[in-house]
Amino acid sequence: MALTRQCELAGVARSATYAPHRAVEPDEQELILLVQIDAEYTRHPFYGSRKMTVYLRGMGHRINRKRVQRLMGKLGLAGMAPGPNTSCATQQHKVYPYLLRGVEVTQPNQVWSSDVTYLRLARGFVYLVAVIDWYSRKVLAWRVSNTLDSGFCVDCLEQALQTCGPPEIFNTDQGCQFTSEAFIRVLKAHGIAISMDGRGRALDNIFVERLWRSVKHEDVYLKGYATVPELLLGLTEYFVFYNTERSHQSLDYRTPNEVYRTARGGGARIVDKFSERETSHSETESEQRRSAACDQLPS
């Protein structure tokens, strides 16, 4: 098979195959900004680039919105509210519709989802991907990489499939890692229905967003890992704790492992709050127009 075709299927640039790919480390100032953006976004995931710019200026940084957009894009971050097209999806990759709005998740392995987040180290950063079962909130697999390509996402997916078997539906965002031919091919090979979030709609994948908040506040921020080996060891311990010991209020204080194993006490349902708000707003406007029209009629 031609090298060009292999790179297309793997979702990587052809130039990366001619020499070892080394992640570019940010300079000291950029690293400080990345750390502060990551921490603030974890606290307020509805922050877009405008509010993040205001926040950073309040912290004493001289920074414009364009740079904040670039840094947030580097971390794969976007505000939860619907907004302009800021996804990094590749144009030639197919984007699939969102299948889960209003769907009742009533059993394990009905719906899985995946996402990528940024984790800071003492010098530099890495990316973490995880696959989670919606019914039980169990983390089925995870991987760490120093580059944001599709390879480690495919490895994570294959590990989850090998361990747990295929789900009915797999949901992701529209990032190029998840729309790549290599990732989609694995899903199709197992007969899995493919679902993708609407752009700028982090609430569509809310369970993974909550997982990232827990990982960062309960482990990464507290321990301040300096190296990748330290991080890998720490995350291994944390995800065992998360699945087997950490009780979840949404699971009636059971653990994900218990709920996944017994198929009792879990479940999920995504309500389209934005659409409801828009519908309510439209109904209010219609009522106002009807009232105005009635006021203009002769008595």
C-alpha cells in the first residue's frame, strides 16, 4: 500500500513518517497561559475565548482574543454554549449526526463515549483520551500521548472493545481524531452506530466532561506530576480508585464497577435544554406578536 494512502487511513501527516515526530514544547510564558486556561476552563467549562480573555487580562496578562483562541484550540477547548464553528474537524472527514438527544440509556454497553483533554506537567503537557460507559460512568480504557493524533485514540478504542465487547452507540465530538478513517473504520467493523456532538455543544458529551473535572481536581492538580512516567503511574492508580472505590451521587452512591457489573442503579438521558430555551423564546415572541396585532385591531 502506498505511503500516502497509509497516512490517510491513519489520520496522520505524511511528513511525520520521514523523521521521528517530537512534540514542540511551549515557552515558559505560553506554558503559564496554558496552565491558567486549563484550570479556569475546568472550573468554568462554559467559558469561551471572550470570557477567557477577560479572565487572563484580569490575571495581569497582556493578551488578545486571537491568541486565546489559538491556545484554547491547542488544548481542544470550546465553551459549552452554542457558538461559531470552532471545531478542528478535518473538512474531508465525514461528520455523523448526534443520536442521543432524548434517548434513555437503560443498560451497560448501550452507549459509550470518548473525548481528549489536556494534562499539564511540570514542564510541558500531554493529552489524555478515555472511553466511558454512559450507563455506569465506568472508565473502560484510557491512553496518554504527547501528540494530538488519532493513533492513541484508536488504541484506546480497541482496548475497550477487546475488554468489554462493542456498544450499540459510540459518541464523540467532531475532532479530527474521531472523524479520521482509522477511528471510524474500527467502529464500522464492529457494527457500532456512530454519534457525534453538535459543534460547540460540550453538554452533548457531559459525562466525559465531568470525568475530566474529577481527574484534574482529585488527582492531577493535587499531585503535580513532573514526568510522563509519574503521570502514567498516578493515573493508573486513580482510574482503579475511580471505578472500584469512588462512589457517585448520580449512581445512588454506588461505584461504576458495581453498576456496570449488576446493570442496576445507572442510566442517563440528555435533554436538549438549548432547543427548549429556543422554543420557549420563539413561543414568547409569537405571543408578543399576536398581542401586538390584537392591540392594533379596532375595538
